[in-house]
Amino acid sequence: MNLVVDIVSWACLVSGGIFCAIGGLGLVRMPDFYTRMHAASVTDTLGAGLILFGLILQAGLTLIAVKLLIIGLLILFTSPAATHALAKAALTRGLKPLLVEEGSPSSKP
Amino acid sequence: MFTAAAAALLAALALALTRAFLGPTVFDRAQAANTVGTIAMLLLAVIGFLTGRPEFLDLAIVYGLLNVVGTIAVLKYFEYGDLGEPGDSNNGRAQ
């Protein structure tokens, strides 16, 4: 049983790390500010969620697992609020999203 | 196991810092700062497990809280030009 928990937590930790790296890569390579926000939220949700779940499996039923759960809830509640404030501030200050021009071939259905 | 996760987090941290450096608009930098905060929180937790010191999780919680409050305050300054005086109700805009 202990081996299974170790394997699952190892898989969660490594995949969480990989998703964080993918989120960081998206943050660099995305063309526009608003698409970068999507990439950054990949790190916030999947990366953080998988890594914290992997750590909780390692910690077992202790106070440490409760603290890890608190970190997970913290990210769950504050990350959307921060992203919303970011988008609102950018839109209010007139940062236009990168849209396809009308009539260009790629915009036809 | 933890070193693999920590290495991936360091890679993500480097990418976020490059976006913070390259970011044309100031909001890219604010976004990168927010991402660096989240990654630092995860890195604290993983290193806490790596070195077997559970106090790091409390640091991660406090760091996460400060990071969000800091991001929201910086964004309010970017958006309205000032953080407003105590008591004005409309965030510095005309009534």
C-alpha cells in the first residue's frame, strides 16, 4: 500500500512540475498579454494542484497535510481574484487584445 | 522525487523572470510577479519537504497571502494612478 502511495505521489509531483514549466513556457511564448494570462493560470491551477496533492500524499494524515490543504485553498481563492484585477486594470488602461483583422483569410468560419 | 519537482519549478521560475524582463507592458510584469509568487510558494513547500523542515509551509502560506495583497495594491496603483486618500469613496476618480 505504501509503495502505491509513493508511486502516485511521485507521479503527481513530477507532472505538477512539468505543468508549472509548461505554464512558464506559455508565459514567455504567448503573443499577447491576455493569452499569457491563460498560460499563467495553467501554473496556478494544474501545476500547484498536482504538486500540492503529491505533497499531501507524502505527508499522510498529519497537520502538515492540513497546511498543504490551506495553501491549496489559498491559491484556489486568491488566484482568480488577482487575475481578474489584472485583466480589469489592463483593459481600463486601454491595453487592446490582439484580435484577427476583419476579412483576413483566417477569420472566415 | 522532490529534486525533480524543485528543478521543474526553478525552470518555470526562470521562464517567468524572462517574461518579467521582456514584458513590453507593465501588466506583463505584474502578471510575471504574480506567477513568481505562486512558484515561490510551491518551491518553499517542496524544499520544506526536501530538507524535512515542516516550518517552511507556514512561510509559504504567509508568502502567498502577501503576494496577492501586493499584486492587488500594485494593480490599483497602475489603474488609477494613485492609491487614493483615506475616505475618498470613488477610488480617486471624479465624483
